Amino acid sequence: MIDSAVFLIGAYGAMAAGLSATVAKVSPTIGSRLRHLFSGAAPLAAVLAARLEGASSVTLDGMDLFSAGGLVIIGVVTSSVVGRFVPTIDATDRRLTTR
């Protein structure tokens, strides 16, 4: 996929951690499991977009799909670790006021 595996794993972990912290602070109604799944899988779109690099069509072989699954697992684990340190905002703090 990308030449430097260490850079790819680090960048993917940073994207997952950032998304997890943002979702924890911005969206109080999303559950922790869905937040970790979203934060772990969403950066994969950026990785696959980098794989395209302006080509009209790209073939992903088995190793690309295997490494993509590993990246999702790394993202979910990273999001879970971030979730232990960044508390989720309460839903009562973000409710709209009634007239």
C-alpha cells in the first residue's frame, strides 16, 4: 500500500485517536462501541484514497485487504485507549434549551 509501514501505522493511530477524542467531546449521544468502531474504521478511507493517487481504477490484492484489516484493529484499539483518558461529555450538557 504505502512504502513506510511504520509511518502508515503511526499516522493511522493518530487519525483514530483524534477522531475518538473529537467524537467524545462533540457528540454525547453516540455510544462508546460505535465511537470506537467509527474512529477505528474511518481513517481507512484516507488510506485507500492515498492508494488511488489519481488513478481511475486500482486493484487491491489480498495483502492490501489483510493490512487494511490490521489497520482497522489498530484504530479500534487506539480509540479504546484514548477513550479511557478522554471522558465523554454528558448528554444533558448539550441539550437545546426549550422555549
